[in-house]
Amino acid sequence: MKLYNELALWWPLVSSPAEYVEEVAFFLPLLAEITARPSPLLLELGSGGGNNALHMKSSFSMVTLVDLSPQMLEVSQVLNPECEHLPGDMRTVRLKRMFDAVFIHDAIDYMTTIEDLRQAMTTAFVHCIPGGMVLLVPDHVRETFEPMTDHGGEDGEGRSVRFLEWSYDHKETDSTYVTDYVVVLREDNQPVTVEYDQHIIGLFALDEWLSLLRETGFEADYVVDPYERYVFVARKP
Ligand SMILES: C[S@@+](CC[C@H](N)C(=O)[O-])C[C@H]1O[C@@H](n2cnc3c(N)ncnc32)[C@H](O)[C@@H]1O
């Protein structure tokens, strides 16, 4: 995906840290019993540009950030120099350490099969201490998905981004939908360049999420956030 690789340096203008304040204000109270413990440790899988970590890190004594893309880790490193940054795939990474909480935000969207999702949940499980918590935040579950278009982008110093995002379910019988991005980049008032990037996103029913979490070994439930997203709250017994 170009957005997370060759275009990663533009990420803060695609999705700015300020956009995450409200979301984190919803997530942190869900982890209140963890953050109240002495020296709690957080692992985020698929941490991207580190925008969530920026607002979550003061509630933890240490935050470890794992992402598939070295370029996204570099962007996050600038924002979160005090956090540990490690390359890894959330399906297979094994850090041989445990954390009080494991968080997977929208990066869980890139699990496109039940097997992918099961592997990511297993990674969260093996890195979570008994009595610890896991939050998973997919953009949609099958029951709530609707085709949509959106646009955004910001101006930085000498560079600007605008993008169109178009999501649709091309094949209702499988476990994915498509998000097409058209990204327009402008630097130093030069003529714009246009990039196209297609993302294949996983789409699973509420029951599939809950059953898989329970099969993995978690006690699982969900809450609906202010954006009407299903946030899965799992506890390792
Ligand atoms: C939308 S971005 C995350 C943005 C992030 N919420 C933030 O705060 O900036 C999605 C991220 O998921 C990562 N990703 C996709 N598949 C992954 C996988 N299998 N393992 C780890 N990271 C993955 C991508 O590299 C990308 O950085």
C-alpha cells in the first residue's frame, strides 16, 4: 500500500495527530483499570504514524509500537521518540514479552481473512498478561458497513495533501471490501502529482469477531463508540 510505504512521509498531512484526541478520550477510560496499575505496559500492533500513541503514552510507563512498514515507524519515531519502535507483522510477530494492554486500532482492518484475524488475535493473546486487556477497533463490522465517500488532507510547511476516499463492497459474499484512495500532493507550489492506492479491507460479522476472540481464549465483549464503531474489549483470564 503506497500510503504506508512510498507516501508515508505525507501521513501526518493525511491523518493528523489532532484528529485522534477524541478517539483516545474514548479508548483510555476502557483501559482505566489497566492504567491505574503501577507501571503499566502498552503494546500497539499496526501503530502506523503513532497518532494514537501520542495521546496514550502519558497513561503508560512504556509503549511499544509495532508496524509492518519501516517508513511508518520512522514517522512515528519523530512524534514518539520515547516509545520503542519495532518492525513486525501483527499475525506473526513474537516479542517474547508480555504487556498489560494490547491495542490494535484501524490496522486490524488489513486482516482480510478469518485466518488473518485469528492470527492477529493470537498475537495479542500471547503478548497480554493474565488479567490484561486487549482493544480492537475495526472501522466496520459487516452489520454496519455502508458504502461511503470522504475527503480530507491538510497543509503543512511548503507541502499539502488532499485526498478522496471511496469505500464499497465489490463482492458481498466474501470477507472484504475495497477502499480506493486518490491522493493529490503539492510541494513548493509545484504542479500537483496524483497517486492512486487501493486497499482491501477485512469485513467480518459481529458474531465472527466475538467467536474468534473467545476461541483464542479471551473473555470478549464490545462497546459502540461515538463514531458508531464496534470496539472489541477483550480480557485475558
Ligand atoms: C491506518 S494506518 C494506522 C494509523 C494509526 N492508527 C496512527 O495512529 O497513525 C494502518 C497501519 O497498519 C499497518 N499494517 C497493515 N498490515 C499490518 C500487519 N499485518 N502487521 C502490522 N502492521 C500492519 C500499516 O503499515 C499501517 O501503518
